[in-house]
Amino acid sequence: APPKELQAAEEGVSGDAPPQDPPAPTAQVEVARLQAEVLELTEELRKKQESFLQLQAEKETLLRDRRVEAEEFGDLQTQNQRLQQELEAAAEVESELRERSSTLSRELRDVQAQRDTLNTQLQALQHRLTEAEDARGESERGWQQAQEQLQRQAQEHEAAARARAEQHQAELEGRVGELQAALGDAERHRELQEAEGRALRQELKDVRDGQRILEKKGSAALKDLKRQLQLERRRADRLQERLQELLAPNRARTGLYWEGEFG
């Protein structure tokens, strides 16, 4: 419809001109409906853009977590290598202790051989003293003293050798026990590390599988979202064209009115 001021001016020029019919109410309703639909489409586009941004943020978070887990897995591998080196060093110590045990065993056998030699010598002295007993009755005391001295020396030597061997054996057993305990702790620690490594590898595999699934879903969702955005833009363009078409008759009628009045 023409403005009121223009309509008043026209009535002043031609007072008996019939008033122009207003536009059909159905066209105004259609325009209002199309405008509301355009607003609704705009809001829907905004929400879908927000969903797209959220998907991008979740993807970046998952990639960051994947890098952190990869670093933790590298640290675990380093600890496992260090533990393996410690186990190898402990095995070398155990080998050295076994060699020392063999050496002590040989020394103990040497002591026993010396004891046997002393016993043989003692028996020989006893034989000689027996032969000279009749001729040297006064030497009985000396023979007894010599026998006791030899026995005492042999016993002392044997006791010292046995004590030293027992001491070495006790030290060796203590060291072997400590080594076995250390090996047991190291073995348990290695098993724990391996279990943690297997769990971490499984978790990393699950994360990677989830990453691939999420990437596939995200890619599909992204493609679908882009397709929907294109469809919504086309629909908005069609509605805008329809709106322009509905507004065009009103503009045409206004032009005809002007031509009829002032032509």
C-alpha cells in the first residue's frame, strides 16, 4: 500500500479517485511464514556448526591423549630395558659366586688331603715308636707327647680348615640367598612391568581402535553435516527467491498505481 502522506497528497489532487485495494492477506501470511522458516533454518545451521566445532575439539583431545600414552609407553620400555640390564648384572654376580664356591670346595678337599697325610705320618710315627718301645722304655712319655702333639696339631689344623670352610660356605650361602632374593624381586618387578606393558599396549590398541572408529564416524558425520548444510543453504536460497517472488507483485501493483494516477 502507498504511504499515508502520498495517499493524502493524491486525494488532494484527485478527490474522487477510488482508493487502491490493499495487498492480499494471504501474501503477507506467506511472507511471514517464509521469514520464520528462514530464521529457523539459520538457527539450525548455527547448531550444526557448533556440533562440527565440538567434533573437531574431541578429535584434537583424542590425538593429544594418544601422544601422551605413546610417551608413557616409551618410558615403560626404557624401564624394562634398565631392569633387563640389572638382571644380567645379577646373573654375572651369581656366576662369580659359583666360581668362588668351586674354589672353596677345592680348598676344602686340599685340607682334607693334608689331614690324611698327617694321619699317615702319625701312623708311621706310631709304628716306629712301637718298634723302639722295648729298647727305649724311657721314651714312652716322649712318644705319648709326640703323639698327642701331632694329634693336637692335626685336630687344630683340621678345625681351622673346617671353620674357614664353614665361614666361607656361610658367606657364600648368605650371598647366594641375597642374590636369589634380589633375583626374585627383580623377576617379580620385571613380570609386573611386563604386565603393565601388556595392559598399556592393550589400552593403547583400544585407544587407537577407538580413534579410528571415531575418525570414521567423525568423517562420516562431517560429510553428512556438510551435505545437510549445503541442502539447508539451497533451501534457504529457494525460500529467499520465493520471498522475492511474493514481494514482487506488491511492488508491481504499487508501480501500476503510480502509472494510473500520474500517467
